[in-house]
Amino acid sequence: MRDQESLLSVAHEAADLARRILRSRTADTVAFKAERDPVTDVDLYVEQSVRELLRRRAPEIGFHGEETASHTLDHDLSWVLDPIDGTANFTHGIPLVAVSLALVRRGVTEVGVIDLPMLDARYHGVLGRGAERDGQKIHASSCSRLPDAIVSIGDYAVGADAAHQNRLRFAITEQLAARALRVRMLGSAAIDLAWLAEGWLDASITLLNNPWDMTAGVIVAREAGAQVVDQDGSQYTFDSAATIAVAPELLREIIDLIQEADGEPRGVD
């Protein structure tokens, strides 16, 4: 059985490859998986290239990618990849783009790597060993008051059910606009969670939980000392409906705000 250090090294090698591709290519083709949900030839090329590298370096480990998912996370040991988190940003030349790669063993994330190729930054978290940016330890914010907090929110929903899904998103945005220091929408869940881990953001509210979007970022945020929960305040799992990551002292206030926006006020135990 490989140790965490060797698997982290493989993950960094994969992120290096993805970074080189993203810095050297622009999208020639843009298709849509669903309404306003783009995928480019570069997404597909990065995923194929990274998957092949991971297969060569660790053939015993399964693979679950956003664009070519091959099995579910009940596999004993799996890589989980989002080749471009922030594809809409990428197609418009906005540098807020991330590669997100995690290693999950029997439902527990052991390693997460987030690379920001256009910003020359690399984050990683290893279970029980903390989180780092470019080799330096990072820590979540100590912010304790919403009026002092910068809060990121995930993209608004698109597609056939967008109007229904966005009601709560709009209500949360309205609450935050009235109470938080500032609200940000960066267009990449991986960047939201990485910058939360670094203490640049004080909370991140994303009302979805796709494994490729969240798995690496959650372990980076948790290992940096952030709290990560579902929207009702219960402990975050792969089955959670949402991904709420916060500076620990803001947890109660953020969950109360979400529940108020949802019309169901209740505190965190």
C-alpha cells in the first residue's frame, strides 16, 4: 500500500501536467453539456492527459472525472478530478481557473491538490497533516463577525430548473448584501475553498456538492482549520446537499443566515 507522501507526489505531478496544458492552450471548441454549462476541448484534453498519467503512476487506483466519470466513489481507492474548475471563466480569458484533484479511500479524502495555473499558486491538504500553499502552511481566518467578513457564493444555477433553484441563492445573496462586509462570486468552487483555507475569504457558500468540484477543496479547507458543513449545519459528507465552509467562529451566524433566507430559522447546536 502506498503512503500519503508518495500519493501526494503523484498528485503534484498530475497537477504540473494540467498546468502546462492550460498555460499553453486556448479553447478551440465549446460545447454545452446542458443549458449554459460549457465544456471545451481543453477540459477533455486535460482530463484525458491527467488520467493517463495517473494510470501509469498508480494503475491500482480508480478514476472519477467530471467529463468522463467511470465509476462512483464507493470504489476502494479513487482519484477525483475536475480538469478545469471555472470553464466559463476559462473561455472568456478570466484567470480564475483551477485544477482540482483528490484521492478518496473508502469514502474518506486523504489528499487534495488545487492548482491555479494562471495565478501560479498550488494548494494541497493531506489528512491529519495540515494544508499548504506552495510549501507554506496556511490557516483559515479567525473572523468572528459577519460585518467583518468577505463571503463567496457559488454560481447561480443554470438549466431547466434554474428559476426554482435560484430562489434560495438570491435570498442568501440579499441577506449577505445587507450584513456582510463584501460578497464575491469567483466562478470556481475550488478557488473559493482554497482562498478560504488561506484566510482570504471568511466563508464560502455553495448550494451544490459535486464530488469533482468539492472533494479536493474540502480537505484543503478542513486541514487549514475551517469548518465545512451542509446547509442545515450538519457535518459535511459526500451526500450533503450543499458545501458551506467557514471560519470556525462564523459558523453559527452563517448557518442562521442561510436558514433565515430559506424561511426556516434554526441555530447550530
